[in-house]
Amino acid sequence: MIIEHIAMYVNDLDAAKDFFVKYLDGKPNDGYHNFCRKQGACR
């Protein structure tokens, strides 16, 4: 079975990611970056 995407609420996102990588052979991507916050204005 291949799971391409899941949604969940966690208190520690990095710990949850590490769990999926370690125990379920998960493959993380580069992550989400909010350009509005980083640059001060939305595109």
C-alpha cells in the first residue's frame, strides 16, 4: 500500500516526521514555506 498524503494535528511536527521516517520508511519533502511571512507581502 502506498500512502501519498496524510493530514494530522500534532504538538511536535518534527517528532512526528521522525517517527514516520524511522518506523514506516516515510520520505519527507522540503516542507512548506509561507512566502507572505518570509517576504512581508503575498505574491
